[in-house]
Amino acid sequence: MDAIDWRAPWLAPYAQVGRRVAASVATGTSVPDALNACATPGAAALRFVPQSDLPPGEAYERYIFNSGCCPSREGLHDFFNGLAWLRFPLTKRRLNQLHVAQMAHTGIQPVRGPARDGLTVFDENAAFLQAPDALWAALAAKDWCRLFVDLRPLWREAHLVLFGHALLEKLVYPRKPITAHVYRSQAASNSIADMDDWMAADLSAEKLSGKPFAHLPVLGVPSWWAANEDPTFYADASVFRRPKTATVAAI
């Protein structure tokens, strides 16, 4: 956790509570205990417990649903998962409900079906974007020059929040190819609370099974990475790839 740069713009929604949890872990507190100490009472109706509390053979999502406890390992992955629970409790709870409903419907299969696959992608790697229609259309079309160069001033009207805990973990060591699966938010405001409310109400297994995501190389976001001030940053076709087929609808 010493490698986390809490000044990074993508960590702004998590920095206040994240610093506290990380400082507690640095003194020898376990990740679940440190998360519990920083939780707002009643915010998620959830407790973090050691991974060893998960009974052998019990499905992780079903255990959370039935017990109200989230098994958490030491390390960055579950640390960021815990922060996502603390900041987006309604969205995380909704994802858990949808996972359990799918498991009840299809059972636990060796290969996840489209709905659980979409749920997992969302949970691990999603970002939420509130943006003008022109920005969203350019992102969905992977029109990188228009998105990041021509429409660059319009990013001042956009609000991007990273949600996926695997995505946040990867960005502890930022690399140009790191890409988020972006879900368009149409919340009443760009506050975390409003975004959490809207996401929890909007998510469904049917919608996520269709993979309603646009792909965004995160370090391309204006003001998020110094190197992208040079327009040639976006000329790297191995990262800013041209679309192959139909893209996400510009909804």
C-alpha cells in the first residue's frame, strides 16, 4: 500500500477514507478490521471478515448475500474492493443481489453465462461517466482524435469515476494500456451518493448481459496524465485501437 499515490486524480473519490484505512493497515491492523473501523454505520449493512470465515464450498457472492459479511484477504485487491463497498454501498449490494439471482437461476457453471460475465466485468473494471452527448458518441465510436483532441475542452463538463476494484488495483502502477469498461451514468448530479443511487436503480442482469460498455484507456483522460498533453500520445494504435465492429450505442 505504500505504492499508492493518493494524489492521483482517479483516486479522488476514495482518498479520504482510503488514506485512513491504509494508515491503519500500516500499523498492523488487518484489512477487514481497518475497513470496518472506517465504515459509516448502516451505510452498507455489511461487515468485512477474514477470508477464512468463508465456509469451504460456499459461493462467495451467496455468502455475502446470506450473512451480510464480505470475506476479505490481505492485499490491494480486497482493499480496493472494500473501498468500493464503502463509497458505493447500494451499487455493490445490487451487484451482489444480481449475482445471487443468476446463481439461483442457472446454478454455478464452469463457464459464467452472459449475465454473470457482465456483472463480473462491471464489478472488477467499470468506470462511470457523466458526459455531454458528443463526448459519449466519440467514446462509443472509438474516435480518439475527436474525443481527446477536438473535444478536449468539453471534458471540463464531464465527470469520470472509477469503480472496479481490479481497475483501481492496476492503476497503483499506472501503464498506458490500462483500460476501463465505461458505463454511462445519468444520475441527477455528479455526487457519489447520487451516482450510487442511480446505478443501483439502473443495473439489471439483462442490461449487463449485453455488455453496455465503452472502452476507455484511462491515462488518456485530459488532466489525468501529463504525457497526454501532447496529441501524439493518442497516436499509439496498440492502445487507442480502431473499432472492429458495431460500437456501444450513444445513449
